[in-house]
Amino acid sequence: MAAFVEPEVTVQDAWRSIILFGRNVATYKFALAKSLLELAEREQESVTLEQLAVPFSRHIRDHVASSDKQITSSSSRFLDACRAANRGELTDEELRTKTVQLGFNNVIDAFHVVGGGDVPTRFFVDERTHATKGIRLTDELLALRHDRAAESLEHEVEARWRLVETAWTLRMPRVALTVEHELDSGLLVPRRDMWERRDITQARDALHGYQRGICFYCGRWMRLTGSEGLLSDVDHFFPHVLKPTGVGRPIDGVWNLVLACQDCNRGQDGKFDRLPTLRFLEALHARNTHLIKSHHPLGNTIQMQTGKTERERRTFLQRTYNAAASLLNHRWEPTKARQTHA
């Protein structure tokens, strides 16, 4: 049975495993990740804690201003300092000092930990006990800035950050958050009857890393932004035209969203409202299994929408495919030319 995600581990894969699958009790990992990407752009290898504190505290301050809940514990002296700075009660210099004292206590040690152990690729070396009293950026991190996916990585970090903080802000258990796609805005939106609508993030940004930046159908590499290369679209695997029929409910659920290049989604010979051929159903199941491994909240959303067990999810997809096939006459595959250049 073909796997959707290839087993070889690239530098991109190692980075994404940290962002998408590393456990966290605070959002500091995301602030550190965004800071590392920023510092890599400067080609600065040795970074003191004072230098690191500037972008790190800025990213935390920006998020605290819009979503105060950034940690699962009840209090944080570092977050209190960021709140004070936002109120104008601390100067930038005072916040930098507080960040060096309080902000890096756990995040530097835990950054590379995924699933109980360190990822094989390291993006910085801890040199806090050395004379430099900071970190040293590795060649692997510096290489990311030249990678074709570099532009997308920061968007992926931001999307993951917003997903986590939203769940914490709404103060609900992991299994309670149902995330759906809002077609007009392109946003992921958690919904429950007793809550008002709350935007999380762009669906494209949230899903991009889980597909390793490649088109679900033809396998070609895509971009989230910019004018060069293929841009990604959010596509409903089971076409959105099925929504009035009740097939695949919820049709706007994360389980049914994939990223496709614009050629496959709506270009000449594109998918549009056609049903993909059966081989892509296995790929959808594999992608959803990959999402479920993500700790929170997309994985739980998939299970709520399609089934708790692997067998239940397979049954759901097969039942949905059968119903969709009875309504939609045409099957679709990307052209051989597109697949040849994947």
C-alpha cells in the first residue's frame, strides 16, 4: 500500500516535525522558531541571548496582544513582563533583560524534542554555558533560507501557533474543538452552538506543512505566496457541490480539505466539481492519519468528523465515496504531463 508521505527525512521534514508534532505547554517554541528563521536571514551564526531576546519577545508580545492565553499554567513571570511592555510599563531594554532572565528557561532545551527524543537534525547548538552565552545556528538552519520552501515555513509556524492558542483561549478539552473551513474567507473556524464564530488562520497555511508543500494530486511543489512557481489552493476532495445533498457531512471539515496546485484545482483539465479516482481515496486516508498524529487540535478534529479508529475512518471514506460516485458521473486525474514533472 503506497504511503502518502515518503519516509526519507529531509531538513524540511525535521523542522516541520518540531513545529507540527512536538509537544508544548507554552507557545514559546513557535516564537523561537520564528526568531530562528529571522536570524538565519541575517546569516548570523553566533547569537547571544540578548540578541535572541529581541525577536523572541517581539513575537510573543504580538500574540499576547491578540490572544492572552499563551501557556497552559496559570501564571508566567515572562508573559507578565510582555503584557507590561504592551501597556508601556516596561521599556524595550527592560523587556530584553527580563526575556534573557525568564524567557528561555525551558524552550531552548526542549525545542528539538519530538516524541520523547531529539530529532536527528539540529537547527542550533546550545552555548549558554560558553563564553558567548547564547546559541550557535547550524548549517542546516542557515540552509533553510535558500530552500524553495523557506517562504512557506514562517506561515506554517504562525498557523500552528494560532491553532494552539485558539484552543487554549476557548478553554476547552482537546476533543471539543471542531474546526471547519469557511469557503468565502479561506479561514479555518472552530464552531460550537454556544460560541460565536472565531477565525483561526488561513487553511492553506495550516495544511501546507502536513503535505510537505506538494500538490495532493500531481505531487509538484507549491508556494503559499509570491509570483514564481505554483500557488496552492484549498480543494474539497469530495467537491463542495455535494454540500446540499448531505454527502460527506461536514463537507467543509478538515478531513476533506487538501492543498492542490491551481493547475489541478481549476486550470485547464483541472478537477473542479469532479470526483478524484479511487487511488486518491487511499492518499486522503493516509493524509488524515498523518494529521491525527498532530497533537492538537487538527488531529482530534479529524477523529470527531470521521471516526475514532482507523477502521471507522476507512468505512466513513468508502461510504462517502460510494454516495458521491452515485451523484457525480465523472472521475478525474491530473494529466500525465503534470504527473511526469512532479
